[in-house]
Amino acid sequence: MSNTGKIVTGAALLIFGSVWALEITNVINISFKGWWTIFIIIPCLISVLSSKHKAMPLVGLGTGVLLLLSTRGIIDWNDFWKYIICMTAIIWGIMLLFYRKSLPGSSSPDKKTFKEVKEINQDGRIIRQINTSFGKQLYDFSGQRFEGATVETSFGFVGLDLRNADILDGAIIDIKCSFGGMEIRVDKNIIVKHAIETSFAGLEYNDLPHPAENAKTVYIKGECAFGGIEIK
């Protein structure tokens, strides 16, 4: 966020909190129903105009407008979440199609970068934890020990490159993907067994025709909705 965006957002929050406190204590009475949504709409609008990464500000702006419409009875509160999902899907689709460079974390599809991720010890294994939303992250585990991972993405893309990695036989990758995509690359001598539940999603993987007797196995499980997973 730019300095201007921080100043505007800070001022908006300060005014919002002060005015609401005065209204709660009956010091003032504001007759405009849904007035508080302005303090969501204005900072998000400024962020849309000034920020390079427009996806999240656009979602915030749309959410503020929907809240205003709901408080004024134009939109039924029972349908509010449906509008949020539709709006977010449309914004993310437009960003992916036309403004990929403005997405946070976006980079060249061929560029592989390893980023430090959280790790947990699970049954004696070091499990990597990856969580990406509204962006693209590429992880290269070449030359590193890989014992398993949990990967979550929503409205984003995650790429795991396990080629040339020291993979533990029986490593498990637990995934959860919604409105996004994943790409998992493994060496040609690795057996991949998957149990992925899909809903309005695609899954692409070709099994090894004749795996070697000592070939290592990687298990991939989880679910994918409104997205796609490609295992190469």
C-alpha cells in the first residue's frame, strides 16, 4: 500500500471509529442508512486508483458497495454471500485474463523461485505448509528434502517443482484448491497416486506405464472446486 493509501485508510478508520462512537452514545444521530460503508468504499477506491495490485482493493470496493446496497434494502441479506462469490469470481477472472502483471506475486511462468514456508513436525515428518490467495507462488524444491506438504490456494496459483528433490518414499501432499490452479512437477521415475475430489474442476495426470521396482511413490489427496490441477 502506498503512503497516500495508508494515510487515507488510517484517517478513514479514525473518523469511522470516532463517528460511530458518538452515534452509539447518542451524541449525534446520523440519518443516512449504511453511512459506515463509505469508510470501506473510499479507501478501497483510492487503492484501486493508486495501487499496482488491484485485485484485493477491487474486492474490498465491491464488498463495500454490496454492504451499502444490503443495508438500504436493495439487496436481500440472505443473498449477500452469493453476490460476494459472484463478484469475486468475476474480478479474479478479469485479473487473470487482462491484468496478470497487476496480481500480487505474479512472475514469469518459467521462473522458479523457492520461498521459505512454514514447517510442522507431523508423525516424524517435516511437512511444508503453503497458503496462497490472490496471487501466484512458485516453489522449487530442487536439491532439498521433501517429506510432504499441505497446500491451499483460493483465487490463486501454486506451482510445486519436485524434480531433482530428495523425496521421501510415501510423501503425502494434502491440497485444497478453490477458484484457482495448481501445477505439480515430479521426476519421470516417481509414481504419483492421487485421491482428489473435484467439483467443477479439471485434473490432468498420466500414470507411469512401467514404473521401476524401486520407484518412490508420492500421494496427493484433497479437493478442488472451480479450478484445475495438473500433475506433470
